[in-house]
Amino acid sequence: MRIAIASGKGGTGKTFVSTNLFAVAEKEFHNVTLVDCDAEEPNVSEFINGKTISTEIIKQHLPVIDKEACVYCGKCRHWCNYNAIICLPDNKQIYLIEDLCHDCGACLAACQYNAITEIEKRLGTVSVKQCSNHSRTIEARLDIGVYSPISVIKAALNKAQDTEIMLIDSPPGISCSFIATIVPADFIVLVTEPTPFGLNDLKLSVETLEQLKKTFGVVVNRTGLGDDRVYDWLEEKQIPLLMKIPFDKNIARIYSQSRLLVREDPSYAIHFLNLLKAIEGLCKK
Amino acid sequence: MKIAITSTGNSPESTLDSRFGRCSYFVIYDTESGTTEFIPNPNKEAMEGAGPASIQLVASKGVEKVISGEFGGKVKAIFDSLKIQLVIVNDRTMTIAHIIEMVSK
């Protein structure tokens, strides 16, 4: 069972939910992996300790154009599906926009003048940590300044195959990086807060998941804040409300000290176990 | 000199399009002949790289100056190296006819 924990709005509590779910899943299942896919700011390791067993450097290829050999025919530009090459024969200029390159190799195949070779560019790392004899975390970490986290996220998810329970801490928003984490998931938990911002971004996330025909439910964090519009909307749309977590100073304190609520408060261990069981139930439907 | 202006429509009464890469039309204005050409922007809905693809378009037309509302991060350095001047107009209600009149002076 692969469960992605996502949210439209940032800071609603994705990592809070995924780390606490991990802690209860560890007790219930034989093989549990939490993949931190928030590659631009991974922070699962702030909450879950483990021994690093491997760190892989993730790279991509980038074309290098030899301006002496180039005849400015423009074939590489035409073959590039991502507008990563600008070729101006009149000016005898050719440019590569590195950030747009998807490492597909089309330009290399297109060039008949041997003017294109490739170099490797470092994108980030994927680290695997063993937490107990049957649980581990995998962290996708993007290097500072790298444009797209997709390759690093996919490499992290690939390492998590063959696990009984895979929890995925998704990046915020609904862009490609979010999509990359929910496509392999059987179920998506959308974490939101009862504020106008939370509701607005929840609607965007739901729209995306509906288009992708995904099964999902919602956790409302910091209840007592804001208003009732999020609950009215969930009812109207008949979206399962999986759990409500109150706006509570003690919960915030525990989180800010990098501790797990389910280990501090037994009643929450039960709430999160119930959440896991509710997800399991909805997955089987 | 040829100048590219980003436009919301295909007539001189259209207003300036505030985006460079994803504008609706490019107006290529030739200050010597006084002619204008309206080109629908094929990169308007591009998934990625609308800016670089639009540089390809305007630079191929031999323009030396581009007038728009704003330019994205990927394009500025390339325009610099091509020695194409960028002009930012903040008034989004300004018409193409008005801009042409201003640059013709």
C-alpha cells in the first residue's frame, strides 16, 4: 500500500502527519518505508532517527555544443521538445538553457556533425536510513540552485520498491513535483487547515487528483482556527474527512522540539492508527 | 531598425501584452520602412521554455530592441549576449499604435 501525504498549501502539516503515521505503521506492519519527497526542503530526518546505510548522488547529462564543429543547421533545436536550445544561424549563435534540459538525448542523436557531447551535472542525493530492523526512511535532497526536483524524487521512489507500506511525504503545491509523488500512490491524504488559504489550495489539489482519478481523503489540521467553510465544502463534495487535529499549543510544542506526538500522547497513537486503518479501508473499496 | 513589441491582439489598437514569452502576438515594427507585422505567438501555451522559444522567434526576425511589460529570468542574459536591448513599459493600457508613435520620434 502506497500512501502519499500531500497538501496544496505549504505548512499545513504534511510532515507532521507522515512522520506520526510512520511511527504507528512501524508497530503494525513488517516492512515500512517513509520517502521524504519534499526534495527542496526535506525535514523528515528532523523527526525520525536512523543509521544512514547508503547515499547516492543523482546526476543528469547535459549537452555541450562545440561551436567550432557546429554548422548552425538547427536540427538539435527542432528535435528538442523542451525549448532548451536557441539556434540563430544569422548570428552564428547557439545557446543551451540548462534548466530546461530533460536529459532525453535527442539533440545528441540529431547532430550529424559530431558537435554535441555530454557532461554530467549533479542534481542532488538520495539517502537511505535504517530506523529499525523493518523500517527505513529515504530522503530526496535537491542541490541548492537546481531547477527541477523530478529526477531526484523519482530516484528516491525507485529505491522504495518492495515495501509493504510506503508513505510518501509530498512537496507542497500541485506542480510536476507533486504529480511525480502521487502517480505511484494508491491513496492520497490531503492535509489542510480551516482557513480561506487552506480551502483555496485544497480545491486545486482535489481538482488535480480528480483528473488523475486518484482515491483520496482529507485531514484537517489546526481545527478551531478559521471557519467552517472547509467542512461544508467537503460535505458538499462528499470527500471523506479522515481526521481532525485541533489547534493546540502542546501539539505545536512537541512538533517544534522534533518529537512525535504519537510517542508523547497515547490517545494520538490511537487516532493515527485509526487514520491508517481508515486509509486501508478506503484503498480496498 | 526592427523592434519587437508584445501585444494582446492583432491590431494597432491592441494594448501591450505584459508578458514576453507568453504574449498573444509579437509586433515587428521596422523604423525605416514604417511597416508592421503581427505574428501570433506559437509559444503562448508552451509547457516549458516559452521565453527561450520566443527569443528564437524575435531574434530570427533580426530585431535589435524588444518592448514588453516584463522578461523572465532565463531570457535576460541571452538577450544581453545577442546585444538586443530590452525596454520595459509599466503602463499596461498603452496601445501598440502609441508605442510605435513613441519609438518613431
